[in-house]
Amino acid sequence: MKKNTIIFSILILIILVLVGSISWNKMSFSKEALKLEILGPEKTAIGENIEYIVKFKNNGTIRLEKPELTFEYPEGTILETGEKIKVMNSDQLGGDIYPGEERTFKFESRMLGKEGDTRIAKARVSFQPKDLKTRSEAATTFTTILGAIPLDLTLDIPSKAATGKAMTLKVAYSSNVDYTLKDLTCYIQYPTDFEFLYSQPKGLDNTQWDIPVLGEAGFGRIEVSGILNGQSMEQKAFKVRIGIWQNGEFILLKEVVKGVEIIAPSLYITEKINGSENYIASPGDQLHYEITFRNVGDNNLEDLVLISRLEGTHLDLNSIKAIDGTNQKGDNSIVWDGTKVPELKLLEAGQVGKIEFWVNIEPQWTMKSLNDKNPIIKNKITLGESRQEFLTKINSVITANQYIYVESKYFENSGPYPLEKDQKTFLTVEWKATNSYNDLENVKMRTVLPESVTFEGKTYPEGTEVTFDENTSEVMCDIGSFAAGTGVIKDPKICAFQISVQPQITEKDIFLLGAMQLSGTDQWTSKELTVKTDELYAETVGE
């Protein structure tokens, strides 16, 4: 009996030792079996290439099996390839982690965000201690503060503006990062009572401009014109934000806020060009400016000076003619004072004065890139303490030509040429169109075929809609949208079709095609533009 008791006690002791050993192993591994840390910069410039080092070490006495590392890049990270969450399996990590073993892994990235933002990188390693069935993990984080962004953003607006008057906002942005930024967007937030007129360049809407690519040392500008209304002494705020879209999320990079004070004008200034307050100009126009000014205050104004400053590379400044004004040949400024304009010497309350001048727009100017599209003329008027800016849009210039070909690169023609009586000849008609300065829409080329000419139904190019109306004998090529620079900085628009003619009479020339008309709506000026070609005649063999 005593012997059995001793054996039982020994068994109990062995069990207790085993349980204690297992518990000790669990305790020793669960505390600091795996030391995990992230090493990286505590502060970084926005867009700078940085490196995170994930480091872990087995400080326990047990082998850690089937490890798996998950590294999560911070919000706003730009990666050349791969996902924001990087998972590495046991094979990629080098297999089991033995006691005392240390390993490191590197992760490179660039981060975007606003200066002062914090970005948190996360790492965790899961593993299975030897002889245990349950998995455990260690986790850690690392915080980096974003420093200055090498992206400049400026907003240039007047500090004061008269209510109801046109004003211009100028936004400029540039990049100093050493790689190309993509998918940038600029937003402009206007105050209440701001009436948007137009912008250069044109945005997706009145508030958003996409910047697909901004290279190293790249820059760009946005100008917005509008009318600001409000009460005298009221403050109006404009906000500009630039950021990048990433996975459907807008990451703000920089913003600028500036205020404008509404002032009560003492002078009311208006402008007419060629008798119109909303004149749309065309290349080759002579512009007759009439500037009217009225004292809308309660006090008389004395010894005023009126200055007109013209802006527009397409103006012929040598053509300026100013009545009673002073202008240096080729200069863009004209000055009037009280020596020749009595109303500038003394402008009583309620009194009106007027000055006028003429200037020519060049017939045509070279378009070097699409940055030259949507041309505009600015007239900046300074009169005493008043500042007023007037803007005039310029129509695009379109050209059209039609040709007849016997031998064609588009279709296979046949038959005699010059034409012969009772002999059928197939010919190709080619239309060419160019468009210079502005985008056009709803663009069509059309002509009417005489009764002696047959439309054969062959057209070029594929995808362009060329139709023939049997009732009216009209051939129409529907271009649709017509981009600025077509035929100027890129190939002209071409439309071709095949016709046949079998003359019944013999004369020197046979009428073949009426004039081709090219028409469309200028998206910049909203004006309908039209131009026509000459008629076409075909040669014949005389009797």
C-alpha cells in the first residue's frame, strides 16, 4: 500500500513538472519571444523617397515556425508597383525563426499629404511556437511626420474689388519633386455672390481642373474671370486646393486662402467695342474701343489720369490710334489726362466722360501648342483709385478646301479623264478642313451634287459619318468635335467620297460640285463659324 502511494506521488510530480514546463514555455514565448520593430525617418519631405526597415529577432528559447509578415504602408503612399498591404509568407521570410536569430526586410515608398500630417506604418508577424498548435503574433507601428512639400501654389487676386465689377484670379503651381506627379487636381472654392464668367484653360467644370502629369520642375497656370458682388466693407474668401487622387480618395497637398474686401466704387467704368458691350472679336478685326466713366460718388474728382493697358500677343500694337491719348509706338499702354480731356481735369458728381481708341488684331498668328488655344484680349483700365479689367474673346479661324482626283489613294477610280461624252468616269472628292485656336462642336461639311453626278457610296475614313440625301442631293460629312490646332499643329481633318459622272453633252468644263460649306460652333466664343470653298468643274474632251 505504501509502495503504491509512493508511485502515485511520483506520477503526480512528473505531471506537475510537465505542466509547469509547458506553462513556462508559454510564458517565456508570450512575453518577448519575438522582438518586432520598424526603423524609418521620423520626418520626411513630401514626395521624398524613404525606406522602412522591418526588423525582428527571436529572443526566446523556442523555434518560431511558419512565420508570416504583414507590412501596411501609411496612408498617402505612392508605390511604383504592388499593393499598399504587403504580405510575405514563410518561404519569403526564410523559413522558421530559431532562437537568437534576427532578420530585416526593407520597404521603399514616397508619401503625399499636407505639411504637418502624420503617417503611420504598421507591421505584424504571426507565427507558431514549436510544439504548440496555436498561432501568436507580434505587432508594432512607426509614425512619420510630413515636412514641407516641394510643390508651390500661389493665388494672385486683388485685395480690394468693387462690387459688380469683373476681376481675375491667377493660380500658379509648380513642382520641385524629383519624379513625375500624376492625377493631380486643382479645386477653386469661390465665395457666395461670385459669378463665374470663364477660365483659361477650361476646366472640367467651373471649380475643377485636372492635371494628368506634372513633371520635375513642371508648372502651370489657371486664370479665372468673374464678377464679385457684395456689400461695401464685406470680406470674401477664395480658397485654392491642389491634391492627388489615389484609390478614389483625394489627398490634399497644399491649399491657399485669400480674402477680398468689397469696396463702394466712386467711379463706374464701362467699355464698348465696335458699339457692343459683349463684342466677340475675330482675327483681322479693327477694334474701336469706347471707355465711358461716371462719377457715382458724392464728391467731385479732380486731376484724374486714365490708363488703358492692352494684353494679347495677337494685337498689332503699332496700329493703335488714340484720340487725345498718349501712346508710344509699339507700347501696350495709352494715357489720358486733364490737359486734353476736360472730364479728367474735373469730374463732378454724376458727370460722365468718355475716351476712345482703335487697335487691330493680326489677321493670323502662329499657334505653337495647345497652350495657345482660346485667345483673349485684356484691357486693364486704371482711373484714379479704380481698377477695371475687360475681357474680349477671339473666334477660331477655320479653313476648307475641296479637291477632285482621278487617281486616288482612297478608292479605285476608272474611266476617261478629261471626261468624254457618254463615257462613265469615277472620281474621288476630297475635303480638307483646318481649325486653329478654339475647339469647335457640331461641325459639318456639306455640298449639293448636280443632277449629272452620282454618289457612289464609298467614303473615307472609316468611322466618319458621310451621308447622301437622295431628295436634296446633299452630301454631308458629320465631323462632330473639331479640336483646336487641327491642320495647324496636327494633321487636317479629311473626308473623301467617290462620285461618277457620264456627260451627255460636250463643253469645255462641266459643273461637278457646288461649293463645300464648313460650319460649326466655337466652344470658346459660342459663335457659329462658317466658311465656303469654290465650286468645282471637270475638264472635258471637246468635239
